[in-house]
Amino acid sequence: MTVVKLIHDWAPNSRFIHKQGRYKSPNCPRCKLGQEDTSHILMCTDPEVILNRFKCLLTLLEILKSYHTLIHILASFEYKLCCVLGIPFNRLFAPVTALDIQTKIALLASIRHQTRHQTIIGWDLFIKGYILVNWQAAFMALTTQSSEAPLPHIWTNYLSFEAITLLQDIWKGGNIFLHGTTKQESKLRERM
């Protein structure tokens, strides 16, 4: 399945294939509480699905950390994405860096500004790759002058790619739950 279908809500979820007459119910096959669409996939209350989303989010944050993303940005992403994904906020990336007061004020102001504007666009759309380009400014605000740190415009590309990968990984986790990992499991779990 292509990422484009996920981004534009054309993924073959229960609601979509029920509308086409290929599935008996539009409801989520996991929690049975609501119609399964892309939004529901991001907020389904089934414990296994929540655990999958948490693992996917943790993977995203660890990858961004490996790209030398500031801990302050990771903390902001963690909080906002936990809200969107219906995951308890754990403060896995609490800022502990000792910064001089001027740098800290500038950094936090930049992150607050970007967070506020991303909220206007929507954090659910962040996961679909609609990412505020000004995150680059927050990244530049205190990027370590390490030769390992990517250039800001490259970091922004990484961020977009990894956010979309998060959505795709959440979808794949749901598909494994529904269809299994082998053809035999798939036949056993057939929907109709």
C-alpha cells in the first residue's frame, strides 16, 4: 500500500471498504467502538494498538535524536504527538541541558513559536508530512556545532520522511494485527 493513500485517507480501512460494499461493517475490527478511518487508526483505544503506536512514536523520536535533534524539540514533539495518538505522555525526552539564560530564552521562544504554528496546521497533519518549514529555525537555534549534525534543510527533509514513516508503521502494525504475517494467518483472519 502506498503512503499517498494514507496521507489522503484512501487507505483500505473498514469504513472505506464498507462504503465500497466489500466489508460488512465500517466499525473498527479491533475496538468495535467507532468507524475505522485514518483518524480512528491514530486514536483506537484497543490496548495492543495503543502499544503499537507508542512503539512507533518511540522509534520516530529515537531516529530524530540520532539526527542530533535538540532534546527540547523532541520533548515538544513527544508531548504533541502523544496527544494526537492517544498515548500517555511519559516525558521520555525531558530537557536537562545546562544552557545560559539568553540561549535558553531564545531556544524556548523559537520552539514555542513553531509548536503554536504547527498546532494551527494540525499535529495529525504533521504525521502525514504537512510539517511547518520553520522547524528548521528551531533546529538551528541551538544545533551543536558537531560535524555529525545534518544541515538544517536536510534535517527538515529527514523530519518529513520520518513523520510519514510513523504513519506508515502505525498502519502496518494494524495490518499485522488484522491479517497476520503469513498467507496462512491471513486466510485464518479473513474479514468476510
